[in-house]
Amino acid sequence: MAAVMRFVKRSCFGSRMGLQCLSLSRSAAVAQLVQDGASAGKTLPERVKIVEVGPRDGLQNEKTVVPSEVKIHLIDMLSEAGLSVIEATSFVSPKWVPQMADQVEVMMGIHRRPGVSYPVLTPNLKGFLAAVNAGAAEVAIFGAASELFSKKNINCSVDESLQRFEVVTKAAKEAGVPVRGYVSCVLGCPYEGKVSPDKVAQVAKRLYSMGCYEISLGDTIGVGTPGGMTEMLQAVSREVPVNALAVHCHDTYGQALANILIALQMGISVVDSSVAGLGGCPYAQGASGNVATEDVVYMLHGLGIQTGVDLPKLMDAGAFICRSLNKKTSSKVAQATCKL
Amino acid sequence: MGNVPTSVKHCLSYEQLIQDYPWLGSRLQEEKCTLTREYPEYVKMIEVGPRDGLQNEKEMVPTRVKIQLINMLSETGLPVIEATSFVSSKWVPQMADHTEVLQAIHRSSHARYPVLTPNMHGFQDAVAAGATEVAVFGSASETFSQKNINCSIDASMLRFEEVICTAKQQQIPVRGYVSCALGCPYEGPIEPTKVAEVVKRLYELGCYEVSLGDTIGVGTPGSMAKMLHYVMKEVPSSALAVHCHNTYGQALANILTALQMGICAVDSSVAGLGGCPYSQGASGNVSTEDVLYMLHVMGIKTGVDLSKVIEAGDFICKALNRKTNSKVAQARSKSS
């Protein structure tokens, strides 16, 4: 079978093998076999959209404030890496999230690549108006499937939060601005423990009915496993079409890629992830959080699934932000390729 | 940043959840039934930390530490614990204390303690030291075979045939390993048909089980499924196991794929001991704790106590003065 060998200039022996094995596996003939076999009888999507949340969800968790020029450069590098959705910043009050206080500067400073979308978080109408003023062309709202989490996180019940969001989605509709919805705690809550899949489905359905074009289902504390993911997606996909769903898996217990694989097998074709696995788990200090985009892309490419992402360029962006933050990457793929 | 209540522990332990909320039992029973249609009800865990894990350590691990680790692992319910390796101490100095380890460990009646035996000399030493199960290590890559054990695949099979025949006469079961099943550090991708050929040879020679090793961790669910598809044409799934490395973070997804295809034996290493010798600083073996977490929360039985494995992992990490590679252990230690 014909294949294009891409030799990546990395010093590590094993790393070249990883990327070589990936390149060969992407040839058309193999891709077909892989599609048939990989899912053990289940069809996988041909293409997956990656939603890069590193600059927002990732950096938001950093204790020291990251300079605006670093954030801007990161986003620009991610744009060059072929990502089509990059969550740029958050229009929440700097009183609550000081890390995102430079929201306007970041929005104005990034180089917006054509065809790439840069959604921003807007928890309420005030944030929405500020976002649009700063040039935002897409926004996101954040609900929860757990009452306790909603109270502790945004100081109101799930119902109250949805009413708040409805104001935002109405305004967004009038302004022609698409809205993405998030549901947190879909596979477990740090306060309530197990979360009912029906509750998740209810919240997802409301966000979708309000006008969110896509609902991202977040395993906020990373406790989910393929069993829980299956059950939850079965419940949610009865209420929201599967092509309007995304998964946002945390890797706190190492389960993220397995959970993402299950989601793909169930027809999901949008995956959130964070470059270098930026963003710890605020509920388990020192534990990891977001799944690393590099590791997700590695798996998808190995499955013959297209993403449009240039993995070496993505790794460069990861290396840049880790150097700037003076921390080690959480991406296994990046670790396997780092110079020592 | 604040205590995580016991409610989170319910997410971690299916057994704990049922104990605390008996009324959930029947509801969750439905969930388990849905799941077990697709997955095995039971997965056999093969713990390779004391051998495959410790073998990669640069500093010599004291014999008493190895013995204590194995004893702690025996208390967890793990059914198979690879204890040591009877290779020449010239090649693997870390395993020079093989006889002492094998003779000193407390053997649980519920567990088996296979040891590696690359040739007749090693096999005889192993039996003399009290081994009741052995393992042989083949490769699906010619170059890897040459570089690793200094002979071709064919020549290695002749060597193993001798060991397996003798073992059979003494009623000692033999487990086979095939390395580079999803990629080779020298040759790159390996044809699944070649893997199937080598697996078949080991099985026909008399290995009761063959463990398929993703030696450099480059495999993904795609290549895993394809490889298993070809291997399972030659050898029944009940005689196969997967040995996934987590060098590229793909191990659990690959294991999940294997389970979906009917494999029900998984190799792993406590605390993810054992780096990747081909990619300095990169991780290697998948952590037993992380595999157990996935299986248990999915409702798949293993007979293993996850908390006790975490304790064994804590012990060996302290002894080696290093952090665990297990995400579950990291999360548990930071949240309690």
C-alpha cells in the first residue's frame, strides 16, 4: 500500500517511530481497514472537529497571570496548526477570574485566520455585550447537570442559570452570533457524586432548544469511564441530535482517550481538548485535567480520521506555552518526542 | 483546594457505591447488563511491575524491596504476578537476584508467579529455584529480535521450542510474549500478518497464552483492531492478552478496543513502572491502577482491590524516590 512517509526532525528515536507509524497508518487502503476494524464493528466518523480550549479553559487554571502577549502568541500558533475552533478567552468578571482580565486585549490582538472560529465565554448579558463589542463572532455559555455544582460554581440553581442564558441566546440570535453550550458534571460531580444521565439530557435539551448550535458534554472531574459515557450519551442523544453534540473529557483518572473513543463509536464527531493538557483539575490539586490535544490528534490520525490539524505544529505550540509557563507538558505524545 | 467528599469515592468504587446506596443496586444492575453484552464479565490482570517495571530501573533495586513489593501485590488479589527474570545477569543486572526473590516471596494460593526464561539454561535455573510457570519472549520484528536477543525470529523459536518441550514434560505452563506487535523502534510499522504468524508459532509450540506487546506504545485503536483481527484468525481470543505501553497515551483506548474484540487478559504495571527504553523520559507500561479503575467502574470484575494496588504503588514509588505514573494514584493522593 502506497504511503507518504513524513520524517519529522526530532532527536528522539522512538518519537520518529511514533509519527512514522502514524503516517503510514493514514494511507487510504489502511484507513478503510482501520475504519472497519478499529471500532470492532462500529463505524467511526471520517472527520472530527477539535475544539481547542487551552487558551481559555487551560490558562484560566494557572495561578500566575499569563502575560497577554503570551496568550496571543499561543492562539496564533494554534491557528497555524490547523485547528478550526480555538476558545480564545472569557468575558467573566475579572473579580472572579483574574486570569481572563485581559479579555479585550486578547480578542483585539490575535490574528484571526479565515475559516477559524474564536468563541469566548459569556456567562451573562453583560459579558455578551462586552464580548461583541470586542469583536467576538461566537460565544459560549456554561450550564451544569448538578444542582450543587451550579450553586457553588455560579451561585445559582440550574434553572436560574438557564434563564440567565436564555437572555444571552436571545440577544445572540438577534445579533446573528452563534452560541455553543457546555454542560459540566455529566459523568460525576465533586459534590453530588453520581449524576443522572436523564438530568444531563434535560439540561442539554434546554440549551439546544434555546438555540445553542452545539452542546459540549463535560466530564468535569474526569471520573467517567466508557460505561458511564455510553449510558449518558444514549440518554442525551434521545433529546439532542448526535451531530450537535461534543465531548469534553478530563484525564484526571487517565480515562479520557478511552471515553473519547466510545463517544466516536456512538457517532460524536466533535472533541474538546487542550494543547499540552493545560488546565489542572481544581478539585484534586496537582491532578491532571483537560485531555491533551496532541494525544487526541495522535489517536484520531491513527484511526484514519481527518482533523485538519498539523501535529508537529501543534506540538510546537504546546512546547511554546510550556516554556512560557515553565512547566512540563501533560501530553504523552509531546513527552515521547521531547529532547533530553 | 478543598476536600473532596466521599461522594467522589462512589465514582471511584462501584462496590463502595452499592454499599452506601443499596437502592441503586437494581438500577445499576441494568447498566451492567447493558455493558456486559459488549465486554467480558471478567478480565484477568497480569501484573508485570516487579519484572518488566523494575528491570528498567537504572539504580539497583534492593532485593528486599522487590520481595516486599511482590508480597504487597499478592495481597491485592492479582491473579498473576510476574516475579523476576532468569536471564544472564550480565545482560540484565537488575534481575541478578532472581533466585533470592523467587525463594523469599510469600506465594499466595490465589496467584501465580511466572518468571522469564529466555533459554534452557534460564529455564533450568528457574525450576531449581522453585518456578512453577515460565514465560518466553518472541518478537514480530526481525531487527528487534536481532538487536534484543542477538538472533533471528526463527532461531529464537528453536530456542523456545526446547524450553517449551521441557516445560511440558515437567507440567510447567509457558506464557508467550510477542513484542513490537504494533510497531518497532527500528522497522517502524509491523505487518499484522507477521504478528499473527509469530503468535501462531508460539501457540502451536505450546504456550497456553500469548501476550501481544505494543513495545514502544505507538499503537492506536486502529492498528490494535487490525492486528487483533489477523491474530484472532490464527489463535483463539481466550489464549490472547494485550500488553500496552502508554508512551503516546493510547494504552487505555487500545485496551478498550481489545476488550471489545473479545480479549479478556490484560498486562499492566503497578504505578506504571517501567519507562520506554527507546524514548528517554517517556512513559512505558500502562498503570495497573488506571486499568483497574476503568474496568471496575465499567462493572467488569477483576478480583483485585484497587486501594491495595495504590498502596503497593505508593510503596514502590517511595522506595524508588519517584512519582507514580498512575493518574488514578495521582488524583487519589491529591484529593484526600
